[in-house]
Amino acid sequence: MHSSTRGLNGKVANKLIFPICLYGKTNLDAFEIDQVVCLIADFMSATVKAFMEKDEAKKEELMKKYTEEDVPKYVGFLEGLLKNNGSGFFVGAAVSLADLVVYDFIWGLNQRMAAALENYPLVKGHLERIGAVPQIKTYVDARKPTTF
């Protein structure tokens, strides 16, 4: 086999890289992590649909739905998952890929709509806890602001 650069898509990365440290300890953990990642993918789809709409009248309608229905639905799901796990993490008792994916997305949501987390103390606490991890805090503090 010759040496060359290879790109990894998400599925390949999940199977080759993340099991090393962020994919839980069991197959059930991996399944639960995938569940959270897919939930965030769905939430992201709703977010993009609302924020990227070009037609201003339709955007206003989509933003109303996003704010009143989508955000409470998805953040409520996340709150329930944290409550059910009971450890402050989404899966197991340590940081996993699920925690990082949720942190990244919720951090952005919190920047745009801080009030969205007011009724979800476990999600808000998770955001603060993961954001306090030294390596994450250093990265977030140093990165350049983005618009979306």
C-alpha cells in the first residue's frame, strides 16, 4: 500500500477515529451518541431553513415557527436526555462526541438567542460545563467570530 492523503467522511471517522476516545465504552453507548448527533443534525436542518430563507415574508414565518416550535422541541429533547442520563453528560459519565456536538450547536444558538435556554437548566448547565473544559475554553476564546 502506498502513502497518500485520504479524506474521511463522518461515517468513516466515526468508525476509525472516535472509538478511540469519544464514542463511549460499549456499542449501546455508541448507539446513544449517534442518536444525539442525529438529533442535532435535525435541529441544524430546522435552523438553516429558518435563518437562510431569502424571501423576507417567508423568513418571518419560518423564524416564528423556529422560535416557538422547533427550539423548544429540540432543546426539550436535549433536556430530557440529560435528565435521564443523570450524569451531566449525554452518554455515560464522561465527555463524548455527543457532548461536543451539542456544545458546538447550542453555543451558537445561545449566541443568537440566549433566551432560548432559560427554561432548560440542564442544557444551560451542560453548555457551561463543557465550555469550561480547558482545551475547549482555550479554543473558543481564541477563535474568530463568525456570522452563523
